[in-house]
Amino acid sequence: MELICGECGAPIGSELCEKCHQPRPIWAKFCPHCGQEVLTKASPGKKKAPRRLCPDESCIGIIGPDGLCTDCGRRA
């Protein structure tokens, strides 16, 4: 079953819910039919590392994976 936009009639990209097997929009965070949370590939067990701000208080950059500020280049 294809989902159709109620405003313009265009088809909406959809996937089947893992729990109720009803179509849901691909961007949905929860199934509109049963409320099941949509788990992304990054969801199970993998947490993003918190962003680290540059130690230079006048800089607005963040520390990248290489340990350097993305804005001023200062080492953390």
C-alpha cells in the first residue's frame, strides 16, 4: 500500500512498521498506526559522543575527532 499526501496527492515514501506491518512515512519517528518507535541503524546500543567545545572561550568551534578545534585549530 502506497501512502499519498493529503495536501497535493503526491506519493509519500514509506516503509512497513516492524510491529504492526502497516505503512509509515520514512521520516516518521513513531508509527502512526501503533505508536512503535522507529529505531535507526545508529539507535541500538550506539551513543554519539557529546560535543566538546573549544577551550578558547572566545572561539565558537567544537573539538573534532582529531583533537583540534574545527574553527581555530587549537588542540584540546
